Amino acid sequence: MTIHPTFSVSTVFGKRDEPMLVACARQLIEEISVSGSYKPLLISLGLKDHPVETMKGIVTAVTDNRLW
């Protein structure tokens, strides 16, 4: 039996109507959990604009450098 983790992603401060920010946070926690870390995660993103390329760059930079 395989158990898949469940993640809860929510916006605490700032714009709550930006699905790209939620998608970025979800992608980060999924990538981190695949690496074997199951610690709670608090992410703070302060971005003026959030195009897809920027979000992909953030995920790549964090996962490539294993910043956890």
C-alpha cells in the first residue's frame, strides 16, 4: 500500500486571488517532499509581478540548491 502525502496551501497575507502563487508553493512542497523532507514549510514570496517564467525560476532555484 502506497501512502501519498497531502498538502495544504493557503495565503495568509497579501493577494488571495493569485493562483500562480499557490501553484508555486504547491510545486515547492511537492518537490521538497519527494526529496525525503517532511517538515512543515512556510513560504514568503514578495513579488511585484508573477509570470509563469518567474514561478518556474523560483521552483528551479530552490530545488537545485536544496535550500531546506
